[in-house]
Amino acid sequence: MEDDSPILPDGLPALKSGEQDAEDQPGRWVFSGSAWYWSSKRLGTALIRESGMSDRTVLSFDIAWKNQLCLTVSFLADFARPKPVDDEKKNGNKEATPQLRSINPGDFSQLPRVFGNSYVLQLYSNYIMLNRTRVDAEGNPSFHRIQLNNNNVHLSDRNKARIEMRVNRLTSVVALFIDGEFATQWSDNDAIGGAEGKSTMHGSGFGFMAQGSDSPVRISDVIVSEWNGMPDSARSLQADNHDIILMSNGTDRFAGRLGKLDDRGMVFFKGKHGDLHVPLDEIAEIHLANEGHAPVVEDNAENLTIHLSPLGIITGRPISGDVSALEIESSILGKLKISTDSAIFLDFNSFQQKLDDWYGEF
């Protein structure tokens, strides 16, 4: 997602860091660095993107929270507007102002007025629910829960997670992965029944809404990509003693040892059943063997952390420097010389406290 992509359902932009909500307006998300923050205790609206999802899509993102997790995630949303419910309109006043699409925390019945026709995944510390919101042809909103036989998913023992949702619109199947592990799956047969058995969910948008009165949340690293429909575990491409190549067709993969990349754009790969020369432009992912990963290095009080623009962080022991460049020694990369033109700020105390909105005054 780009900086200018998040919008609110009524056209209000997300706040920048340091901006304050107006007292007479709904609470809004704050964009800072490369993440979106919610800390408002007033009624609020959603952070949305109106397009991006296809028939088979993976939607993944990082979340962190304080106190209790209370977050709604909408997907395959079309943001259809239901008919107004303003009392003046009920009395026949056609000039009445349409109601702002915002809801009180925990008011599930109003979710169709925010997302239109969509699925909404409700993430709580102790349980997870999938629901369906609808707006019919007459503009009447409705809210339906999708039954799940066994839901043993709990997030109460942590305060952050990587969420991955694999959505197949054609079969109305939604699979949820948490921190790379399969968590649960829903099958919504009621959403199939349109012409020729096609799904009745036609939207391609998605959005986020915090639904707790005192539940700060941070969302970052939002990725939307096509999915080949395979039910593989998110960690199926990791092995202890083999490098693994996944081809761009989404199905073919090879295990072996990665060699070199030549000047023709060919990757040499010593496979289990023979040597291969694979075109780089036909490779989707390369996963290196776990046994070759460098050990985690403990934070050192003498380390310097350099935050780079637009994204990137590197840590090492400072050696020398001037106004144009810094030289550090990384425990993994060795000695490096980094131009200060790329540095946003230098953190000499990073092993004690992070320098961002999440760890500051939130």
C-alpha cells in the first residue's frame, strides 16, 4: 500500500503523525513512517482501499496491539451504500444530510454501512469470528455470522502477529494463517448461488476498523497478491538442509543447493536429481536452507542503528565517519560504508527503546 492509498469511507484522509482529530469528527487513523496507528477513544471509521483483491487473493499484514485486540478486517468489499437512516429522511425531508459512515466501538450491526457487501474478520484476543455483511437491492443492510465448528485460535499470549488470509472468491473459502501457521478455515456456501454458481461477493476492496474503546493498534507491511489456490502451509518452503526454488507458475518447485547467477540471467541450481539452469524471470521465490542462517546476535550497547530512507534499518559497531559517510561493522555483513544521504536518523540507544510512535507517547 502506498502512502496516499488509505482513505476513510467518507473521503477523509488518514492523519499524518502529530495531527489531531477534530472534536466534532470521527476518530481517524494516523500514518507515521511505514505504519498506520489507531489510538482514538471516540467513535471512528475505517481505513480502506477500494480495490486490489482478485478472485483468488492473499491478504497479509503485521499487527501489534496494546491492552486487548479488537480489530475488524474487511475483504472482498464493494462499499455499497445502504439507504439513509437519518430521522429527517424518514420524515420525508429529502434535503437531510446523509449519515456519516462511522460507528461506535463494538457496534457490529452498523458494519454493512461501512463496508457494504463484504466479509469481515473480527480479531479478538480470545477468539476469532468471520461474518458477512450485505446491502440488498433496496439498500437494506444485514449482518450474518458464518458458523465455525471448532475455533481454538487465541492471541491473548502475545501482543503482535503476522496475519495471512487466503481468499478464494470462486469457492467462498477463507483460510487464516497466524505467524506462518495454519489457524482455521471457513467455507461460506451461502455466498455461492448467483448466476452459473458464481460467488455473490463481487467487491475487490479491503479495510481495517478498530472496535475497542481503549485498544490501540498498529498495522504495517500490508501485502495483497494473487494466490494460485494451493492449500500449502505458509512454511512449506522452509527446509533445514535444502534451498528451495518456487517457480512463478505457483506449482513447480525444486529442492537442492543454490549456485550462482550468471550474466545471462540464469540461476544455477544443483538439484537432488540433476543440475538445473533456471531463468531468473521464471522464479517467484528462493528460500535458503535454515542451517545456513546466521545466528541471532544479541544487542550490544555500543551498536549504532541507522534508519534508512525510505525503508531499511542496519545495526553495527561504529568505526568512523564524517558528514558524508559512516563506517560500521555488522556482525553479519562485516565492515560497511554507508552514505549519510540515505540516513533518516542515527540511533545510539536502540537496544533499550525503539524510536517510533508505538513505543513513544501513543
